[in-house]
Amino acid sequence: MSYLNKILAIVWKDIVAELRTKEMFSAMFVFSVLVIVIFNFAFDLRVSGERVREVAPGALWVAFAFAGILGLNRAFVMEKDRGCLEGLLLAPVDHTAIYFGKMLSTVLFMLIVEAFMLPVFTAFFGVNLFDLRLVLIIVLGTVGFAGVGTVLSAMTAQTRAREVLLPILLLPVAAPVLIAAVKATSGILDGQAMAEIARWLQLLVAFAVIFPAAAFMTFDFVVKE
Amino acid sequence: MAAVAAQPVEPGASPPAIEVHRLVKSFGHRTALRGVDLEVAEGEFLTLFGPNGAGKTTLIRCVSSLTRPSAGTVRLRGEDLSKAATSLRRHIGLISHNPLLYGDLTAEENLRFFARMYDLADAQARIDAALQQVGLFARRRDPVRDYSRGMVQRLAIARAILHDPSIMLLDEPYTGLDLQAADMLRSVLQDLAASNRTVILTTHNLEQGLEMCDRAAILHRGKIAWQGVRTGLDLAGMKQIYRDVTRLA
């Protein structure tokens, strides 16, 4: 219970700080809206009618991924400012609690932004995204993305070129998650049955487990000198 | 005054609160600590002097478990820090030039967060007491980013003592403080020294460092170059020793 309580304390602290500044949420939201608007106009010139459905999943997940990168960049920068990460590392708790706390905060912020983005995307692209199966895909994709992103964010926060380094490291590693999420989203939009997209869902579940598990084992080496 | 060597612990006697043995820390090709040996008895106040770059901060970071040593051991209260870091951290309070506080949270929220991280019972009472001790109770609901440097450092002290640690590590705590804030810090340090806590204070200010210590040591080029008891040592004598040691070593 104590371990869980400390994870929740970190999430609570991140939420309170974010409610006060709204820096991360506003940046993530505005950036993903811009991505969708730009894609919408770009596709409008070259892709018409039913074919929009073919490109929509890619555009959706690019917007989610970019917004996620912005959130991840902020996640550990806030901790590094004023040496707050050291304050966390001094607490009598296994350091993996810090990882799970920061990961949960990132997942929460990403999911809130994604929830706001779905109606915006529906309005611009004219595709109906209100499907419970899609919610499952978004949650799994977000957990996998934030799972690996959190540990890389902790790593890059200690470097000078952190804003540049994070996407360079994260996107290749998170590519399987993004590919699986795009494929599963395409399947939903194409009206496929759950059984047909099952293998992509299995891949998403695997990464939602594997990435946090790998981070669990390596996080202590990442954050300590 | 003669330098004192570390004494071996007699069987049955309580182990030193802090025991550093042949500690080495390298960052790439640069070696910050070159085999440091140091013992601090329970309730003892040790001031560690040394010029910039001597390795004081690295030593404090190793003792506080923030930095993993390249070689050697750190034992706190008789236990190996590398093996029992999670439980031993409960006994450590750290004040450094970084406040380790969140600017977007209020003073009270910061302390409540750390109280949860340390599983403190009667958290609200401890938070109120700590804030009153450092004179910030009236400003407890203001975000820390609105505080002056002195107020931030006072809150950092409240954070460090909130869980009532038996070992206090103070890394250049006077850095950037005005006279009033330095006086406040001095008063809190006097309380710490009087409450039988084990304290290591690092500084290159000889006057501030000598004020409350039981023993002084000089760290130079990653090694303990000199150590001796405070009794009979005045500022002029310490200045001479410091000059000699840092010139010769």
C-alpha cells in the first residue's frame, strides 16, 4: 500500500502543479490541433471522399505522438528544475515508484488531451471516432508510448539537448506501438470485426506490458549518477 | 593541533553514524574522490572544508545515496548504504544549494507531498510545526515560486527536517543567502546540533563552518587531507591549517 500511496502522491503532485500552470496541457492540446488542421488541409488537396478514411488513422496517431512527446519533455524537466528529482530520489521508496508515478501522470495528461482531440478530429476529417473499441486501442497505445517515453524522458532530461534528443530516441523505439495503433485504428474505421484486428491489439497489449517492465528494471540506473 | 585518525569501533559499541571507507568516484576520466576515509560518530557535528572542486558535493551525494560510488563503501548506522539504501534514506535529511522544492506548489503542498513520500503519521501537525520553526507559517499557502531566495532556503530546511532525520547533510547551505536568511539558517543549525543529530556541513567559509562543529576536516583534491577536533582551534589557527593543507597537498 505504501508503494502505491507514493505513486499516487507523485500523480497528485503533478496534477496540482499542472492545474496551477496548465503549461503542459495547453501546449499538448494546441500542438495536436495544429497537426490535425495542417494534415486536414494537406490531405484536402490530394485525398478525397472515402480515401480520407485511409489516411485518418495515421494523422490521428501522429497528433497523439507529437502531443505525447511535448508532455514527456516537460515531465522530467519539471523534476530537474530546482533539483526536485533529487528530492524524490531521497525518499525512502524504491525508485521504480517514481517511474510509475511519472508514467501514470503522463498517461493521464495524454488521455485527457486525446479525449479533447477526438471530437476535433471527427469535425475536421468527417470520420466517426466514437467507438468503445477505439477507446481501448487509444488507452493501450498511450500506455505503451508513455511507458517507454517516461524512461527516455528521465534519461534525456539530464542532457543539454533534451528537447531534441527525446524524439530522436523515442520515435524509433515506439514505432511498433504506433504502427500497431494505426493498424488497429484503421481496422475499426474500416468496420472490421474485433477478431480481424486482434493481432494488432495483442501487440499493443504486449508493448503496454513489456515497455513498463523493461523500464522497471532499468530506471534506477537511468536516474542515479 | 594534531590531526586525529579514525578509531576502530570496539565490539559492542554503537557503530559510527556515518562510515566512509576508501570511497572513489570517477566521472569519465575525471576522478572527484580518490579513496576518502571518514567516520562521524552519532550526534557529532563535522564540518568539511575544501576549495571549489575538492569533491565536497560529490562526497555528500555519495553519503546521501544520490550518487553511486565507483569503489569503496558508505555505511550509515552500521548498514551498507548500497544494500539498504531504501530504508536508510528515511534517516537522511539533505539541504543543498538546490532547494529540492516545486515552485508551482505552495509551501504546504510541497511539505504534504514529502510527508506522503516519507509515510509520515500526523503529517499536518509536523507540517505546521516545521513551517512555524522556519517562520513561514503565515506564507504557507503561497506558491514557492513567489518566495525570495532566503524563504526558499528556509522552506528547504523545513522539508529536510520534516521526517525528523538522525543524519543531516548540509551542502553549502549558506550559498546565496542574505544576512537575515543566514541568521535564520544558523539558528536552525544550532537547534539541529543541540538535538543530538549527526551533521556533516560542507563549506569553504571557515568562520561559518567552525561556529558549531565538534570536528573539522579538509577535503582537498578528492582526499581527506586533514582532520581534527574543534576544541582549542580558533579561526586564525584554522585559516593557517587550511592554507598549509591546500597549498601543500
